Amino acid sequence: MSMNRGRRLLMIAPLAIVGMVLFVFLGGQLVRWLWNWLLPPLFGFSPISFWQALGVLALCRILFGGLGLHGSAGPYTRRRIIERWEDMTADERERFRQGMRGRLGFGPPPSESKGEAT
């Protein structure tokens, strides 16, 4: 049985490598094509090469893709957050919103919003 598994792996591994290379190539070409089609006429940016497009793709993955960690919280954490939110009073929810706005830079911190001078 393990001999069949070894042979299957030897046949699938090259196909997987070719598939990954093809995926990266197509992704780079797509980013390059979209960049060169949209950004020079709209914003006056210079056209980019394939390798620069791969760099942009990698940068976007790092900045917005979370390096594969975006799903680690899972449904349990979401459920727990929803339960906590539902257990809050209206006043607690408003204080939470104001605190988040202050931390994210969308308004004055909670201490300033209540008219306190520092």
C-alpha cells in the first residue's frame, strides 16, 4: 500500500509544482496587464515589468492577505464577540464605539469628547 502512495506522490508532485508556477506566472501577468492598462492613463504612473508585478502581488499579499493567518480566529471567536456585544448595555456599546473611534483616529479620544480639558 505504501508503494502505491509513494508512486502517486511522485506523479502528483511535478504536477503540483507546474501548477504553482503557472499560478504565479498568470497572477504576475494579470497584475502587470491591469497595472499597465489602468494606472498610466489614470494617474500617470510608469508601466511595470513582470517582476515588478510579482513584487506588487507579494506586497499586496503581505499587507492585505495576512500571510495565511486571517482565518485563525474562526467562528468560535466571532460567536464570542457577538455574545459579548449582545450582553452590553446601550451605554457600554456607545463607550466602546467612542473608544474604537479614538484608537483608530476617527475622532477625539473619549476623554476629550466629554468636554474634559487636559
